[in-house]
Amino acid sequence: MTWRCGTALVCGLMLAAGLGIAATAVQAAEFGCGSRGSLRSQNSDLLVRITFYNGSRAFRALEWIDFSGNFTGYGGMNPGESKTINTYVTHPWMITDGPGNCKYIYTSSGRAGTVVLH
């Protein structure tokens, strides 16, 4: 089955539906890796819970970008695994591959749910 979509988030939600995974639409902004030097956590006012599901065929790792722009590892996921994170709106999460290369970055806009990684 071929999925056509404009962003990784939309692709992920479509993939989740196709796999029968309960995925609530996450209001999230997706950034390219070129913006990682300018992204930082802004505040810790609004708590949100996000589940990252690894729908790819490769290892994916999560790294939080803190208030100073530093990266903090939160572990990884093999294909088919998921990880639920209690985070805050405005906190960016970088998704990397096995060697640590940035794939993309998400920031929640306020709704809890599932992001399917590709």
C-alpha cells in the first residue's frame, strides 16, 4: 500500500491507521534538522503526554533539546516499539537514527497523542 502525504506527521498518522494502531492526532510542529541549532525549550508551563511509535524499519532515538540548546538522550526504540514521554508544550524532541544523525524534530502544540516515526 502506498501512502501519499505532505509531512512525516501526516504520514505517521496515516500509517498508524493502516496498521490498526490507535493514534490520536497530535498537534505538533515538525522542523527540519537544519533548525536544531536555533531550537530550545522555552518554558515548562503546559504539560503534555506524547507517545512516539517507531513505525520505521530502523532504530530511532529520542533527544530532548533543553533550555540552552543542549541534547539529552531519552533512549531509543527498535522498529515496532513505542515510548511515552511526559513533556511540555514548546519542548523540542529530536529524532535520530542509530548513529545519532538527526532525522527530524517535533514540538508539541498542546494535544496528547501518538507520533508515528518513519
